[in-house]
Amino acid sequence: MSLIPAGPNHQMSAPSAQPLISPPGVGRRILPRYQVAAPLDIVILKSGVPETIPARSVDLGEGGIGAIAAGELQPGQAVGVEIFLPEVSRPVRARALVKYHRQLHCGLQFLALPKQEHDALRYWIRRTGIVPVPNKYVDPKPVVEKQVSIEPFYRRSATPTANKKRVPRSSKWLVMVPILAFILGVGAWWRWQSGWKELENQAEAVDTSSATHRIQVPSGVMAQRILHRLDPVYPETARQAGIAGAVILNVIVATDGTVKTMRPLSGPKELTQSAMDAVRWWKFQPSVADGGPVEVETTVAIEFRP
């Protein structure tokens, strides 16, 4: 096990001379505990999803750990523990059982301590030379397994790295927030594009449907179907200027016989607007084709004589 200098958050507290108060229902321990203040993570499963509760150890031994946890734990609950000991390059990982939890204080009994983790913990205790504190807790001797994997609790790599540092959770969120924002933005853009294409397809379908129900009728035939006609007003300025002639309009007649749209095809520009203002109020006899009403496209000629 490699050792590195301890950081500011991994300092070991001095042993306390006062005995720890025993929680109800917990007797004497077989293995000693040592007064150690080290950061640790407690991993619980909620509906099959791992959730990490940050904590700090109060005392630590080969049989279990006492800690202050920033979350709710239930007695009898199986958890995963990751302990970041001072001067140790990688955390000690184990499976544990919650013995008690009261006012943020909790006691954890190791259930399966892999042999590698057990040896690392024992070596660290001997090397630091800390003195065990008196207590009245009981932790049965833990089961030492051969390379028991607890990866399902953590979803982390167990490969030790000499200079590996813990990444603060705030930094992880700073990385995740832009990624989530990008994913949501792409999803919104895709939905917008899909909706726009759907609207275009619907518009094309409407245009196609309208085009198939429109027929062309000669101007002479449509002149016989006029039900209401409004004569145009001859612009006085055009009359005085001697401007005269015929204005030809392309007209779309709706299924009810009213003028739907029109556009000028030829004729003096000074007379075009007056012609359009008059034809706008014309009314034709509705046209029928194949047993149903149809639109009609025709031309209308408005002649202006001085």
C-alpha cells in the first residue's frame, strides 16, 4: 500500500481519554476501536439506485466504525463504506451493517472486509501507533474474505493510483450541468424541427388538395355567371392625363362565388388599383364539377375610356 502526504481534510484527530457512551442494545466489543476523524462515503441502495451519504468517522477498528452521517440510515440496513484514511493513497472499501442511528451518529459493523482491505487497515493502525480508546461497544470479529468485490455499491474503479485525488462533488456537478443542458437543447431542437416539418407537410397537403379542386374557365363564360358587378371609378388624375386602356386581372373565384384572390396581368399602372377595388366586390354563380363545388381561375378585363 502506497502512502502520500495527508491533505487538510484527512487529518487524524488526537485520541480521546473519555470512554464513548454505549447506545442502547449494544454491548462490549471484541476488537478495539481507535479515535480517528477521517472522511468517508456511505452508499445505500434506494429502489436499486445507489445513493451516497457523506460522513466523517468518530472511531474506527477492524470490526466496524462509528461515524456522523449527513443522512438517514435504518438499523439493520446493509450499506457500502468507503473510508479515506490519512496518508493512504486509496480508500478502504467494505460492506457493513447499520447497528444504530441516532441524531446523525451511527454505528456500522463490517460484514465482509476483503483480505486486501483488512490488511491495509491493520497496517495503517500499526504504522500510526495510535492508542485504542476505552469503549463499551460490541462488534463481532469481521469475516475476512479473499478479494470480495463491493463494486456494485460504488460503481467506481478499484485500481489504485499513486497520486489520485478525490474530485469534489461540486466539480462533478459543474461538468454534468453543461452536458445535461446540451442534451436537453438537442432534444428541444429535434422536436422543433419535427414539428416544423409536420406543419410544412400539412400545408403542402392543403395546397395539393386545393389545386385538385380548381378549374380554369374562360373569361367569356365567367362573364355570363356574374351575379353582382361593381363598376370601377375612373381616377381623375388618369382621366386628365389622358390615360386609358384595359386592365387584365387574373382572378380566383371561391366555391361560394366570391373573389378570393386576384393579381394584375397587364394594363396601365395608374388604373390597376381602381380596377382591383371594383372586381373585389364582384359575385359569381358558384361552379360545380364532379358533383362538388370547385374554385375557378379566370381572367377579367376592365376597360377605362375617357
